[in-house]
Amino acid sequence: MIHGIGIDTVEISRFKRALDRWGDRLKTRLFTPGELAYCLGQRSPERHLSARFAAKVSFFKALGRPLCYRDVEVSRDSTGAPSLVSNAIEKGMSVSVSISHDGDLSIAETVIERVS
């Protein structure tokens, strides 16, 4: 049974301007050390950071309530697919997340199912 579905898009250039303006203060407010280590090591960190931000917001929408951004981590499983780690994921919940980029947009969709 589906508990919730969330989707979010982020304009990468706008997100980069926010990062340039607020710097480490914004990064440490929104992202875990693991996310920052991965994203800042990429050729276009703003692309990866904006995608993770979109994934977190889509998760909040699917969950039906907000959390602290650092209480959710977007990681990669053994196949490289994105996954979400959070204490808010209750026993019996299955969370699926998909992230994509196109031009100047990052998009993420999260589906939370209740498993019996």
C-alpha cells in the first residue's frame, strides 16, 4: 500500500547561486558530511548537491512531514542507484527514490510504501 509519493525539481543554476552566496553555512545546514564528501569530489558539485536537495524534499513530501535536512542522507547502493537513509523510515516502510538531471534541472521522485 502506498503511504506517499513526492516529487521535486531544482534549478541547478539557481542552487549554485545560493551556494556561492551562503557557502559552507548552507552546505552544512542541508547536507551530511558523507554527501558533501561525495558531491564536492565531482566535476559539477552543484549538479549533485541540487539533486540530493530535490531527493530530500521529495522524501519529505512523500512522508507527509518535514525533517531536518541533515536527518536524511542520500547515498548510493552497491549498484550505484540512489537510496535514502533516515531514522524517520519506520519499520514496515519501503522507500524508493529516483534522481535525474536534464539541462539546468535536477529532479527527484520518492515513493514510500507500507509493507505488511
